[in-house]
Amino acid sequence: MTIAKKRLAASLALFAALIVAVVIAALNMEVGSGRSAVELVDYSGRTVGNETALAVSMQGGKAVGYLCDGKRTGMWFSGPAAPDGRLELASSDGSHLTGKATKGHVVGDARLFGGRILAFDLPEAGTSGVMYRATGQAAGKSVDVGWAILPDGSQAGIVNRNGVRSPAPRLGAVRTITIDGIAMPVMRVTGRFPSGPVKEPAPGPTRPGAPSGPVKEPAPGPTRPGAPSGPVKEPAPGPTRPGAPSGPVKEPAPGPTGAVRLSGGLLR
């Protein structure tokens, strides 16, 4: 191999190594917490002033937050998590939660609809989960239950029944909650899975290829190949033997009752 070819091969090998390094760095892009962008990181604690419980979960470039005082306030936030750890989350009522994850903490504030501002500095939590949720229907009302789990094991939860809020029962080890006599599954909430319980699929076919919905009975029709559709008609009255005239058989007209003339005279 000539010197020029050796140099070219070395240059190509170096270029390939640089490409691999760039790809690995992109896949393992660090967020402000010092974690991989796809890794699940949870934070929980109380807002400054010990007013309200707050939990935040980040994963896969997304984040979810739950703000709860255990009395009347239970608010979900969701939005993007930037690679540098910045959060821009919003709730359904127009409230906003902004912050930035640093190593071991997430710091920021929640600006609630109406002007209230709650600052926070939350420590990183363990791996057991900081937010849980149950949703369903009970007594004809839509029910949404949320919990924030704090580092000391305490928790704050709210039951939301069509906008009417009340304290939630304590969440135990069994991940099922009964509200108004209806049992609902409780699911862990993370940045990647913010919606809580998995929804059951709509009713459909019970075997591959079967049509959806109830099975329809076939319309009335012939019971043998080639038979005409509809009820079988009786044949019209007609001759009962070949060559017989159609219609009823006529009796011969009565003949004379008097004398019969024969050749040679009368027969009486």
C-alpha cells in the first residue's frame, strides 16, 4: 500500500471515529440535572413557605408537575423539558410552572391563574414515584384523583368530581382506590406517561377478522341453491294429467229422458 493510500485510510478512520463520538454525545445529551435526556428523574417537596406540595417528573424531553395542598387545590401541569434542564409547563386553567433542573434539584416558581406565585426548590426523589393518578366515572360524574408523594413519605391528594374538589383518601400499597363505590386503578405518572391510567380499548371483535359490533342475522332467503327468494308459492290450479284442459273438469250435460229412437221403431 502506498503512503498516500495509508494516509487516506487513516483520515477515513479518524473521520468515522469523530462521527461515532458525535452520535453518542447526541444520544447521551446531558440535561441540567446531570442525567441523560431520556432518563426518568423525579423531584418532590413543598413550595417556599411550606404552603403546598409539589411534584415534578422529567423524562424523554417532557415533564409533568402536580401542585396540591390536600384541601382544595389539585393542579396538573405538563410541557417540554429542554436539554439544559429548563421547564415550561402549563395547566388547563392557564397557570404556568417554570423552572430549571440543576444537579439534584429543580428550582422555579408556579404562577397560578389569578396572580398567586409559589416559589419552589425541590430535591431529587428516589425511584418509587412522586405522582399518582386515577380517573374514571362514579355516580354519573367524571372523577380525577391525584397524589403528590413527598420525601418524608407524607402525601397530599385531591379528588376532583366535575370541578368539585375534596381531600383524597390516603394512597396505600395497593394501587386501587374506591370512590363513591367504584374501584379505579391508580397509575404512576411520569414525564413520558402523563395521562395516568391506561384506557380500556373500545369493544370490538372477539376473534381475528370478525366484524365489529353485534352479529347480524342473515336476511330471510332461499334454503337451497337456485331456490327463488321469499316464501314458496303454491302452483296455480291446473290440469292433473297431460292433455287435460285447464280449469275445473266440467260434467257432461244431461241427456234426454224420453224415448230413444232405434232403427226399426221406438224403444220406450
